[in-house]
Amino acid sequence: MRWPLWRIAVAERSMEPALHPGDWLVVRRTIAPGRTLRVRPGQVVVARHPERPDLLIIKRAARREPGGWWLASDNPAAGAVDSRAFGVVPASLIEGRLLWRYRRGRGGRP
């Protein structure tokens, strides 16, 4: 069993304006590895890249598809890699969903 809350830093600009580099996310993940997490369209999720499982990506679960989820970037102009590049992501690769975001060192910005 693993801890259900996880802290992750945002490193790229692919989810702007919702998330910025330097933001921290508290993510709800499954307690047991291999179990799928309940996800709804529109939620921000953390997933393993389907072609590089060692790489975590933060994307929006756009829609449920046969075989998994279509994951989208909020800012595709930032050179983001999402389902447009690698297709549908199996639900088993969704590691968690965003609970809340906080920022560090931004001088009071919300």
C-alpha cells in the first residue's frame, strides 16, 4: 500500500494558464498500484507517458475513449506533447488526479 497523496512540481508551460512552472500540485492517487482511479472529463491528471513510462506528464482528461483517456494540454502552442502525439492513454497509466495547486515564491500571487 502507498500513501494516497502525492506532491508534484510543474516543470513545463503546457498547462498554462491553469498551471505554471514552479507551481506545486497535491495529487490524489490510487492506494494500490495497478488499480484505476476514477477520473472525469475536465479533470487535471498525472499520467505516465505511454512511450516513456519513466516520464510523468500533467494533462487534462479531455474525454474517455475506447481503451483509455484522451489527454490534452491547455497550452498546445507551448510545444506540448499530449494525445495528439501519442494517442489514447490507457487508464492504468493515470497515476492520480489534481486536488489542489499552490505556488511558492510568487509574492502573494493567488
